[in-house]
Amino acid sequence: MGARETVLSTATELGCPVCREGAYSGGQPRFVTSTSPVDLLYRCEVCRTWWFDNSRGLRPMTDEEARERFPNEVGND
């Protein structure tokens, strides 16, 4: 499996039906913060999955990815 397939596989395993569907229909995940005009952080209130949105689109992230990109907003809990 290549790097692209690994990312796509991980993205489809993250989140729950509520946030995966809501991400594209205006429901969950809820907005958390913006660190620039294009870097937006969201989190599902149901399953606690982090979501990242930029000019390329919205995608779920692991806790580690969220901590690396948003260190001031994402703790080690």
C-alpha cells in the first residue's frame, strides 16, 4: 500500500457516522479554532475525532496530527 492509499485508508477509519455525514451537510463536527484564514480545526462532539479544513477540503485527523498542526489548541489528553 502506498502513502496515498495509507492516508485515504486512515481517513475513512476515523470519525463516526454522525461526523462523517455531518462534515458535508453542515452538522458535526463543530468548529474549534482557526490558526490562519485557511487552517480550520473542528471536532466531533460525539466521537471526539479532530477534523482539518483548508482550501483543499475537510478531512479527519488523528490526535497526533491535530497536536502537531494545532499545538496550542490540542492537548495531550
